[in-house]
Amino acid sequence: MSASNTTNTDRPAGKGVVDWIDYRLPIFTFMKHQLDEYPTPKNLNYFWNFGSLAGLVLVIMIVTGVTLAMQYTPHVDMAFDSIERIMRDVNYGWLIRYLHMNGASMFFAVVYIHIFRGLYYGSYKPPREVLWWLGVVILLLMMATAFMGYVLPWGQMSFWGATVITNLFSAIPLVGDSIVTWLWGGFSVDNPTLNRFFSLHYLLPFVIVGVVFLHLWALHVHGSNNPLGIDRKSPKDSIPFHPYYTAKDAFGTAVFLLIYLGLVFYAPEALGNTDNNIPADPLQTPASIVPEWYLLPFYAILRSVPNILFIEAKLAGVIAMLGSILLLLFLPWLDKSPVRSANFRPIYRVLFWIFLADCLVLGWVGSQHPEGLPLILGRIGTVYYFLHFLVLLPLVSRIEKPRPLPESISQPVLKA
Amino acid sequence: MSDSAHAAAPSHQDGETRRDFLTLVATAAAGVGAAAALWPFISSMNPSKDVLAISTSDVDLSPVELGQRITVKWRGKPVFIVHRTPEQIATAEKDDTSDTLIDPQPDEKRVQKPEWLIVVGVCTHLGCVPLGQTDQQPHGEFGGWFCPCHGSQYDISGRVRHGPAPKNLVVPTYKFTSDTAVTIG
Amino acid sequence: MKRLIPITLMAAGVAAIAALATPAFSQETQNQKEPRDGEFSFEGPFGTYDRAALQRGFQIYKEVCSTCHAMKYIHFRDLGPNGPNGGIGFSDPEVRALASQVQVSDGPNDQGEMFERPGRPSDRFKAPFANDQAARAANNGALPKDLSIIIKGRPHGSNYVYSLLSGYEDAPANVKVPNGLYYNPYFPGGFIAMPPPLSQGAVSFADGTPSSVDQMAHDVVTFLTWASEPDLEQRKSLGLKVMVFLVLLTGLAFAVKRKVWADVH
């Protein structure tokens, strides 16, 4: 494998192996282009770290997940026991389990911030619509993966959460009950359900990897958006990804790890529900059935919708919940302002913060019993959620007078 | 990972050796962290505490009569225990110098007490369980065991006398906790 | 100034999540008194288990609780040097002796029958009842829960169980206690099927510690927390090393970032 069999005789001999491979599969050229030559706006702030953080967490989840799967038994009589065995008898089992459990929370935290960054800076606007759609698909896959993963320990919340959510499918007219039976593989959530959830929980993350690849590909076609929301116009506006953003991402990763591992080592069960440390009992329902925090806003929307006209509450709630996510796909057409960044859209900026507050309120509502104040807030919050996308955004994007945009990224006009 | 250290030669080559040293230290620290982070995953695949806890088997030898052979399970494998008669012991020791020993080893090195032979009942060829634990089963020509898979034969010390097995039956670690009780493993 | 708003709101978001994360949010808070703070040695980032309390707690479990409550995820070997965090202080021979005091079901033997044999360190704690139905039958229909993870299975785990065990009192005058139940303000709803398990002097400790109800509740909860969270000490000590390393690494990464970006800013 000497340098003489390559066509690049002007390369230093030491790089012979690299060139040999590269000639046959240009992976090194590809990486060099993406790192050294890929032009990135020079003005990205720390909110642009969250994409790479999400990628890191995905890798962590897969590594911890595969390792856990070596010790877990997906059978109703043994699942809970196998996890106790992991916690007690498997070397570092407790660590790997807590990494996986809290990694899920961190995954959603990072992705939610990543999404809100997109909402604020108009990253969903042309030409990044497909990039945005791929992101919504990733979010949906994450939610499905997390839901199924939570069932696997077969605790009280695993079982009853699965029962409540799978029962929702019976809301579908005509075929609803058959679909639920098909999903369950039986007449209630039981062993066939657990087994298939394990299979799909193992599969879906790799589907996510595939969609992430497409997401990155779509990103690299036009490059990253930036806090000013204006396109790169000249080489002066950009810097190579490496070493600038590799260094910045490394620093962001370190800060992230401080938070993540702080949680893992010092408050590993803080974000969880104590009921899931009780083995599943199909004959006893817990006092309140609540999903993990990252699904709470959607849970709130689901439970806020009453009977509407001829649609019963259960079906209406399902439609609203699904709609709340699918609505995101239409965002590039609902918000047609040609200005991307909220920094230059004073009215939109206010709407953004109200929307964020709305999501937090819905999150709180989801954790409470659907009665009294939580119910009222939940209904208001749900209506406002749809109002924001379907009414306010289209309206504002048409009537708003944006602030004057800077000339270019490298010569931003200072605050007027 | 460490590629970024020397690939971090950006377009500004101002000879900042200080920056490169800092980057080197930071990258090295991150590398050490990553390697350390890998260890729990590798360790988790080692035998867990519950597996280690049953990695020894206690055997009560008092019901085993002279000449009798019993089989016990240890770490998922069969272990042959023979309460050898004086004739069997004599034969085993006489064969120390036999030229049909494929894997020569004196009998006294294979037992702690000559009347108790304890060997793992797994043929050293390809892992079948040799026959010979009951009177009805063939013992081969050497009074020990006969492996039906490919015809290996072992003597009354568990030594291989006829191939294709290359090695004698494995003698596991064991300890007599009394004259009539032994702990294997 | 413009940076402050997003950062404050993110902080608010994190605070909101933290508030949501407190167990109180999804539990019945009516008819249940807030648990008292047991001020346990294992609390906090540097907490450890008090070995003497662990052993006293184990003794209480063995002499009092194990009559009705199983602990199926604990093995005898967990109590010894090979146990989590070096166990609760028993030596290997002591563990073997403890195990052998119990008769454990094993088999089938060569005749096809199950038989009893003395326990080994690798055996689990023996359950007092063969199954849930037998347990209910012996306890007026109530099921004494397995205690292996009881602390992780209840909001405010340690403080809750501690308050519960030491919190039995006479019902207020206007409250009628249903037949077969006992009044305990710390139990959700106020009426619990378990009679007060601890009474002054119920257990005599070898180390001479006076066995008040409060002391016994404290010690048994220490033991139960160890049973629920055997990884606690290793987790916190490894956590310290990891945190220190990460703080250093973050500092280094920050310095590198600043140096790399020096010519852009």
C-alpha cells in the first residue's frame, strides 16, 4: 500500500493510505469540505449549538440503549425484574440506565430549544422548508420512540400510560376498535404489546438517524440561517466551520455535559414519576396518569377539548393533539413575512414570547388533573396555540412593518 | 479525535504555539474523558454480580460410593466427579509413562485427593459431552470416557488417549471444604 | 440588553421544568400531611449511608417487617463485602450464617419433588408469603407491599416513610376511623391498613442505641433507602470526580474557543 499506486504523486508519502481510500470512496475529501470549506455565517450565537447537541444526545441514547438491551428482557413477567437487575447487579448498570433515562429528557430539552430557535429566527422560511419538515418528522419519531421506551420498564406509569394512549386510537370512527386490538395484539395492553414496543423502540432511533442525515444534507444545500436572518452575500460574511464552530460546539458540549451529568449523578429521578418504580398492576390505576414532562403540553391539548358539535371529546382531543404538531409543517406558508429574524419584527417578537409562555402553561396544565383552574387555562392555552398559528401569524406577517435590515452579515447596522 | 489537533491549522498561521498547546491539552483532556466514559459500557458486559455469585458450586460427596460417578452442573457445564477405586488410581498412575498420552500429565497433578477425580465433562475437541458416566454408556478402551461426536477417548484420569481431542479434560479450580464436601469454582 | 430577554426566559423555562419536576405535582395532596424532614446522612451531594444505622435498620426489617413484607430484589450477598457499596457491614462468614438461617425452596430433585434447603448468599430474601393472594388472605385483604424499592416508589420517599412509621396518632375527635384501619395523617387519605409496626423498645440493638420509635423509624428508613438505592454512594463519589473533571474541561474548552475566535471578534 505504498504511495506509488495513487495518481496523486504530489501528495506527501505519509498520506498514501488516506489518498488510497479517498480515491475509492471520497470520505476524507467529503469531511474536509464539510469542515474546512463549508461556509458558515460568522455571526451565529449559542442557540446554534443545539443542533449538534441533539446529534450528540442521539448517539448517547443509541449507545446506552443498545447496552441496556443486552440486559433487558421484554416480557411482562421479567421486564421490571430485569431492570432491577441492571440497577443492582450489572456493573455500572445504574449509570447506564440513568444516562438513558435522563438522556431522553435532555434530548427533548435540546430539541425544543432548537425548534424555538428556528421559530424565532425564521429558519423555516424559504429555502429551508424541507429542512423544517424533516425536523418535524424527527420530532414525531422522537415522541413515538420515547413513548414506547417509557413502557418498557413495565412500571405502573408504563402500563397505564400505554393503556391511555393506545386507547385513543379507538376514537377513529368505524375502524378505531379494530386498530386498537391490532396495536395491542390482544384485548388489553399485555405481553404482545410490550414485545412489539421493544422491537419498534430499538428500530426507530435508526430511522431517526436516517432522517437526521437527510436533515443535515438539506441544511448543507443552502447553509445555516443566522441571527440576522439575511443571506450570506460574500465570503466576508462567513467563516469555515472548522475550527470556529468545532471549537464553539466543543465548549457548548462541555456546558451541556455539566448539566446532563449533574442530573444523572445527583438527581437521577428528579424528572421522573415515582409511580414507575411500582411494578405494573392492571387491576389498580394510579391516582393520576401523567406522561413525562416533555409530552405534557400535548397531553394538555388532548384533554382540553370538549365535545365539539358531532365530534366526541376523545376524537376531538386526538385531532387537536396531532394537529398541534402537524400544523408546524404549514408554518412557512402561514407566516409569509419575507423577513426571517424576529430581531427585526417587533410585533412577531412579542407573539413569539407569548407563544413560548403558552407552551409552558400548557406543560403545567398537562401535569394537573383536568378540572378547575388547570382546565380553564388548558382550554385557553389550546385555543391560543391554534390562534397563534392560524390567525395571528398570517395576519401579522402581512401587516407588520419590519425594522430595516442590515446591509450584510459582516456589516450589520447597529441598533437604530 | 486527535486529528483536530494537527488539522486545526487554520488559515491564520501566526505561529501561536500557545494556542496550539492549549488546543492540544483541551483535546487530550476530552479524549481522556471519552475513553474513561467508554469503560462503564465495556465493564457492564462483564459477568454481573448475580452471575459471579453462582459461579461456584458446592457439592456434597458423602453419598458418592466407591467406584461411582456423578455429574454436577457448574457455570452451565457438566462436571464429572469420580470416586475412584484403588485399582483405578493404580491404573491412572501407571499410565503416567504411557506413550499413548497425547497431552502428557502425571495423574497426581490432576487430583488433590487421589480418590476424587473432578474434571469438566466437555470434550476438548469441539465441546461435546463425553459418555461414560453410567455403566450402560461406553467408556472407551482406557476406562474413562468416550466422546461419541468424533471418537476421542479419555482414561480414568481424564487424560486424552485417542484423538482428535488435543488436550486432557480440564480440571477446574476446586477446594475441599471438608472430607466430604467440595466447592468448585 | 437584547440578550437578557431570551436568557431570562430560558431560565424561566428551566425553572418551570424544575417546578414541574417536583413530585408534588401529580400526587394527592389533599388529606395528606407534608412529610417531616428525617435529616438523613445520605442526603445531599456528599451524602453517605451510616453503616451502624444500616445494620440496625436491617435488624428491624428482619425482626419486625419481614413477617409481612417481602424484599425480593435483595440477596443475602448484598449485605456483605461484595454487595453494593460494600454492603451494610457484614463479613462473608456472617452473610453465609445469615443466609443459612433461612430455609429456601429448591428443586426439583431427581425424584421430581421440590425440597427445602438452607439459604446461600446467592439467594434472595425469603418472602413471608408464597404469593399476593396468600399475603392478602393473612392480612384482611390488604397487601403488604414489597419493600425493595419502596423509597423510590413514593413521593419524598425517605421522608415519607419515616414520617409514616413514626406518625401514627389518635384520630381527631371528629374523624371516624373505619373498621380494620388505623389513623395516620401521613398516609394518603389518612387511613392505613397496617397497624403501627414500631413500638418503644420493640427491638434491642447490640450497639446499645435506645430503641425509640423515632430512632427505629430513622434506622429502618436508612436501610430501606439503601435497598432502594444501592448505587447512591458510588454514584455520588463518581459524580464528584466527573463534575470536577467537567468543570476543568469546560474551562479549557472555553479558553480554546476564545483563542480560536480572537481574530473574528
